[in-house]
Amino acid sequence: MSASSLADDRCRFRVGNQPALAIAKVTFAGVEEWSLEDGGPSAEISGDLIGGRLVPIDIAVRAALPVCSILLGFLFAGFWWTLNRELTFKVEDRHFKLGIGLLLVAMLMLAVFGVVLPLRAIAYANPAFLLDYRGVVLALVTVFGYMLTDMGHYGVFKLPKYRTATEKFLFAATLVAVIGLIAKWYFF
């Protein structure tokens, strides 16, 4: 079943309690997009055929979710590469490096803001995705628990035995940059 069999080229589109909007259908490369007839921002409205009906999903959410998911996969691979390298040392020489902490924080932020929140937006736009959303959240929590458990198993949760001056500087610079950006976005 295609979206074109469900709707004409022009229709009224209601999102929540907002008044119905007049929109026009545009098909490009087999993907049906919906844009405001008055030439308004087409990035604001999109339609996906889900469960036999059109569901509004923000185009930005649809674009960000795969990018963030792929990036999270790269960071996950980077974590295992780092852990594998740490396992080449004797047990007594293993320790928690500052860079591993930054990597874990980056993965957590990307998981929350790049995967969980966009999936949440999709799930609230269509309750049929609520179970999928909850499953992904549980999977991410489990994956992070698995990673931390393996680090504990291999004895990586030890205070750093040494830190180079460059490592300390770059760690501090990264924290200052992150905190500065958070403050800028929150207060200004």
C-alpha cells in the first residue's frame, strides 16, 4: 500500500491539537515528502507510511537518527579497540585512562541526544513505535552496562598510574569546551 493511495496530492494535515494545515505531496526518489502549500518550511512536516496511515515525523529527526546511530557504532568500535589495547598490558599495569572517560561520556551523550530522543519523538508521533523505543533504550542501557562490566572484569577501573602533561591538558581543554558550550546554549 502506498501513501498515494491514502491521500490526494493535496490534503489537510493535523498534528496534535494544532489547526489543520494545507500541504502538498512531493515524491522524490520513492520517498513521499509533504510540504506546506504556502511555501513554508518543508523541513517542518514530513509523512511516513506507518501501519497503513501517514504519520508526521520531523525530517530533522529522520535525518539525525541514522547518522547518530552510525557514529555511536564507530565510538563503540573505538571503545573496544581501546580496551583491547589496554588488555595487552599485565593486569597490574592496567588502569583507567582519562580518554576512556571522555569516550564513555561522548557515547552516553550521543546515545541520549542522537538516538533516544529522536526515537522518543517518533514514538510519541506514533504510539505503535513505543515498544520499539523502549526496547532501544533498554538495549542501550544493557550495552553500556556490558561495557562497564567488561572493564571491571579486566581490571581497568584502577586509578591512573600515570598521566602525561599533554593528556591532562587535552582532558581539561575538552571539559572546558563542553562545559562552555553547555553554558552558552543554556544561558545565552
